[in-house]
Amino acid sequence: MKRDWGIWLLLCAVVFGMPLFIRSPYYYSILIFIAIYGIVVLGLTLLMGYAGQVSLGHAGFFGLGAYFSAILTVHLHLNPWPAMGIALIATVLVAFILGIPTLRLRGHYLAIATLGLGVVLQIIFKEELELTGGPSGMGGIPYFHLSSITFSNDRKYYFLCWIFLIILYGLSINLVHSRIGRALRSISQNQTAAGSLGINVSWFKLLMFGLSAGYASLAGSLYAHYLTFVNPSPFGFMASVKFMAMVVIGGSSSLWGALLGTALLTSLPEFLAVLEDYEMLVFGAILILVMMFAPKGLAGIFSWIYQTIRNKVKKQDAPAG
Amino acid sequence: MEWYDQLLQYLITGITTGAVYALVALGFSIIYNSTEIINFAQGEFVMLGSMIAVSLFPLLGVPLWVAVILAVAITALIGLIFERLAIRPVRNGSVINLIIITIGGSILLKGIAVLIWGKESRSLPAFTSTEPIKFFGATLSGQSLWVMAGTLLAVILLHYFYEKTITGKALRACAFNRKAARLCGISVERMVLFSFGLSALLGAFAGVLITPITYTAWDAGTMLGLKGFCAAILGGIGSNPGAVMGGLVIGIVESLSAGYLSSGYKDAFAFLILLLMLYLRPAGILKKKLEKV
Amino acid sequence: MLRLDEIAKSFGGLKALDQVGFQVQPGEILGLIGPNGAGKTTLFNVISGILHPDSGKVFFREQNITGLATHQIAKLGLCRTFQNPAIFEEMTVLENLMAGYHLQGRSGFFSAILKPPWERKEERSIRERAMEMLSEIGLKGSAQAGAGSLSFGKMRMLELGRALCSHPELLLLDEPAAGLNHNETEELAEYIGRLRSRKITIIVIEHDMSLVMDLSDRIVVLDQGRKIAEGAPKEIQRDPAVLKAYLGEEDWIKSLRR
């Protein structure tokens, strides 16, 4: 727990120190996307790493958040903040309705259901022309305001997104180290034994599913009010796969690993852009290679390095002492 | 056209696409049975089959049927290589990790396809230049007939293979109980390898059959793969007759809903059926019971 | 305390339980014995809600619990252990016990993420009680060790301790002595004996006959899914039906007659 809060503090320091070093809006925008995707991935990590469930449709919840925010502010002229809240509640509700019947089943039925939901949602975004603007999208989404501050430039938005991420990260750390966190970890290790201790297995899975959908919805709202424009293409199956890949490459049972995975996979395409046509090839290869050689992801590699160094230091200390 | 002619026309279209979904679903089912992996690269096998046929045909100047057979064979080989390089080294890993590897494989294969063939869509000529057949008020194109006949042939051969050959029986034994199969001297590794080859072969076959009707491109496999997956779940994953049924049901529902309800939502119906299915009969249309938590 | 009415359960064509019925009195230790495949563990699974019977009813404290989910039954005060200790291997020993206190805790989702003072207090008290339980089961030294690194005997004790954390009124123990050495078995027997004084009702499946004969107030014998005998240990040792069921298992007969 102490280590988690240590990493949290380190992250705070980096977030608030970063603006001293960067000037270019290009870097700000990459960092903003890392924060937005990071929020989705935090939720997904709680679901995959702690509750042991796979979702192949989180881009759908991400899109729901974005579109609810967009529709409520553009068509109904709502203030972005309450719109974000309504989007959150509505998305979590959708997740609950989808989750209740499937979570009772063993196996990967949740993954299958989320995959279906994700695809259906993207088609709805494409087809409901009057509401969503169809494939060409909808613009004119207002910026967030806070009294006299308008979050319109990249620098301000950078702080807004990262503060959201830091808060959600903190709440997630609390959750993991609580009675519920313990229940979740026991479920992922032995469902039957967890049940025999009075832990309501399907309720906790459902709770995590709803929570992760909520995180994705918040991220979606942040996304919509940043670009002030949404279209269906970033909310498809491939996006869901990328979110899942971020969790897995980072290391699915650690929150900070997930953030690391997000940072890597979000900035990687920027570097890979040089490769142009090779981008997909490299992305696919990375996914396979990480799964083959580091199934616990980056977090696993770092833990291993940390342990090795610590053991070496201990060995060196031993003869001296 | 009278309403019944129209209905008939929709049914013909539905059965044609449904047959292709059925072949893809069979591929999912075969791999699931031997490994419990859901192979998300299944759609890419379809794409590879058709793309390879498209480029071999004019390139080598061979007759179309030679190009088709070569394309199917090459794709089957790619399936085998995929298993050897990416699946076998981690065969003891968790199922989630293996599924992610197949997703990585799917992205990788798409990347390779973009490199080789670029991003434009391509097509094959119809297998035979038969005149469309008037069938009551509807028309049945020559290629539709090829698709239906090809699928039927594949299903019959597969059935024969599972029932009559040693390898087929060994595959069934693996699906039933892997440990027991191993104790009986069946090499489970070989069966897994074989199942990847077989489902790549079926996928590629589906690809070459449908390409003269629908065109193909580097990303054509994704949707086909997902629909085939819906079909496999609908039929109860792991059941071969179920996969065929599921494919036909999805093809027909899709075609009817596109005709009568909304063409824009055509792609959504397969998934709506899938969701409905999970609510009502999670074990698939042909199975009866499923263990609950 | 517990009443079973004509429980039946089959798997395919095999009748694992065939019209099994008996009662357990409050505060009693009931031994459940029978040859391998007699249906003992299946019966435990039915009582604890992991399996649902094809027919028949389970009453716990006069309440019909047939068909309830495992966690609901646990909440009513019925906890169990498993044949292979079902501990959470990737958690520490202390965390395993703290998970056992799940039902004692009140903190929900919002208090978990916001950690108000009362939640911290509750966590502290759960941690303290878990530490007490650790010393009670003799594992105090391994609090921070990974549960997966314990010896088999200690895993069994940990699982038993974890089950006790939920303050059960009825405890089902599935072969608690299997895989234990002589000393560990004696410690276990003594510990179970102490539980009797705490008014915990216990049903124990056990193959170690001397252990089960010493501990139990009464014994129920299952064979091929049917109850073939019920009574005090002395009567069971002489029961011809029981001896017949164990025919061919010489060691068992010896241990029965001892």
C-alpha cells in the first residue's frame, strides 16, 4: 500500500513538473491522450486484473460517454459538467443491464457480450444521423468552464485531464486496499472458496464491470470536450482491443503497470508513424512478443528487475555485515 | 416483384452469406475444441485466402481453380506456421494470454496484407460464367450456387473426416478430454497444430468462395470473423452442426433485416442476436444446459 | 441445527446421492464416513450450495436453504473447508484471514474508495482480529508470508482459521487431516476439540478412523450415495452393513475395529 501511494506521489510530481519542460502543444496533446486513455485503462485493469473478467467492448463505453456528453451539450445546451455526470450514470446503467445476465455464467461470456455491445454501439453512432451526425460526426461541442477559466488550450486541458486521472488513480488504490479489494482478489484466485466465505461473487464482478464502464465514460466525456468533435471511428472493436492491450502490456494486476502500458501504446504510434505502413505489423508483433516472453507485462519486468537488484544488494551486504 | 419473390430473394442472399459465416464459425469451433482458445485471427484467414487467390490468378496466368486451390493450401500453411510460432511456445499460458496472442496475430496478418497488397479492394471473377438462374421470381447467381455447393461439400467432407478417419476421431477425443486423449497416445500438440491448419483452410475456402460477390481488402476479414464468431456462439461454441446452423441463421436474419428494416443496421443484427442469445440460451441453440456459477 | 430431507443428486446416470436424510443437533460433532465415491463431498457441496440437489431439501436452523447461493448460505452462518485446501495462494497469510472476515465487515463501495475514518478503524480492527486468529492457529510467524509458500499442513490450518473468521455456527470440514503427519493430526484433533467448547456445530468427513471415532458424538455412514448407518461411534464399529461396505479395504476394517 505504501508503495502504491509512493508511486502515486511520484506521478503527481511528474504531472506538475512536466510543464516546466515542454512547450510544444504537440507533446501536450499526446500527454492529454495518455491521461484520457489512462482513465479507461485504470478501470479496465480493476476489471481484468482484480475481478478476472475480460472486456472486448470498452471502447463502446468510452464512446457512450463521449456521445452522451456531446448530445447533451450540443442538442440540449446543457453545461458540460452536469452532462458529464449524466453520461456517467447512463453508461453505468447500460453496463449493469448488460452485465447482470452474463456475469452469472462461467467462462468468457462477458467478453463475448461486451464485444457484441461494442460493435452495436459503434453502428448506432454511425446510423443515428439526427442525434450523432452519422459517420461524419458532430462538432461544436463546448469546452469545460470553471468560473472564469475556459479549458480551451492544451496546457489547461493537460492539467484538467491529469487531475482527473490522479484522483481516479488514488480512489482505485483505496479500493484495491479495502475489504472489497480483498474480496476481488479472492474471487480471481478461487471463486468457490470466496463464495464459501460469504463473498457475493457475481455482485462484485458486476460492481467492477459497472465501475470500469464509469471510468470509460468519464474518459469519453473528457475526450469529447477536448476535441469538441466526435465521430464513430475511434470507438470501434480495434479501439477496445487497444485498451485491452494497454492493460495486458502494462501488466494486468498492477495499476501503475496499466498506466505504463497506456503511455507506451499511446505514444508508440507517434514514433511508429515514421514507419507508416509498418505500424500495424509492429503493433501486432509487439502484442504477440510481450505475451510470449513477458506474460506479466511491463510491471512484471520491472518487478523482476527490482527484485534482482535487491537480491544483489543483499548479497553484497551480507559478507560486510 | 411480388412480396414472396422478394422474400425468396432475401432468403437466397441470406443463405449465401450465411454459408460463408458457417465456414468461418466452423473454424472457430475446431480451434476452440482442441484448445479452448477463441482464435480472433480467424477472419484474417478468410482475407488471406481471397487475397492470395486474387494475386495468384493474374500473376501466374493459371486457371482460376488452380489459383483457388493454391490459395487455400497456402493459407492452411500460414495457419500451421502461426500455431508453431505463436501458439505452441506459450501453450501452457493462461487462456486470456493466448486469446490476446491471436488478436496480435490478427493485427499482424492485417499489417502484412497492407504491406503486400496495399489498401484498395480487389475481386475475383466468378468461378463459372453461368447465366443467373431464374428461380420462381428470384434470381440465383452462378457464384451463389458455388458458395452453397462449396459449403455443403466442405461440411460433408468435415463430417466424414470426423466420423471415419483416425485423425478426425483423435481430434474429437481431444475435444472431449485432452488428458484422456494424451493417455491414449494421441499427440495433443499435433492435434492443435492440425486444428489451426484445418480452420485456416476452411476460412480461406470461405474467402475465395465469397470474393467474386463481395470484393476483398486487407480489413475485410475483421467483420467476417466477428460474424462467424457470433455464429459459433449462437450454435453453442465447439459444436460443428451448431456452427453451421448459427451461420445460416445469422446470414438469413441479416439479409431479411437489411431488406425489411434498415440496411444501415444490417451489421448490428448479428450482434443483437448474439446478445439476445446470451440472455436467453447461453449454451447455444442446439445445446440444452450450461453450468451456472 | 441442520436437517437433510431425502437429498438426491445424480451426475448423468450415476446416482451420487440417493435419498440421504439425517439431522445434526446444535453443538454436536458429526462424523461423515464412507468408502471412496460414497458421495460425502457431493453432500457437502449440496449443503453449502455449490451444487443444487435434484430433489430433497436442506434446512439450516429451521430455514429452507435449498437452492440458495453459496454466499447466502455462508451469511446465515454455515462455512466449510475443502479437500484440497482452497486458500488464496497469491495473497499473504494475513490477507487470507482478513478475507475470512468479509462478513464481519460493513464497508461498501463508497467507503472503500473514499476511506473515511470509520472504514480505517474497521480495517484496523479486522487486521487485529486476524492477527489474533493467526496466533490461535499457530501461524503468527508467517503473517506476511505468501500463503502459497506454506507447508501443506499449515495451509490446512490457515483454511480452517479462515473459515472460523466468518464466525460460523455450523462448520463443514472435508478431510481436515488428509495429508497431515502424525503430530499435525494430533494438533488438529485438539484444536477441533476446543471448537466444541465454543458451541460450534461441526460435520467432519474423515478417513482417519481413530480421529473421527475419537472426535465425533455421532457418525453417519454413506455408501454408494445411500445412508447405510447412523449412530454412536461404538455402534458404527459393530454395524454389519458398515463392515460390509468397507469389505476389501482391510486397513479400514482394522482401523474400525481398533
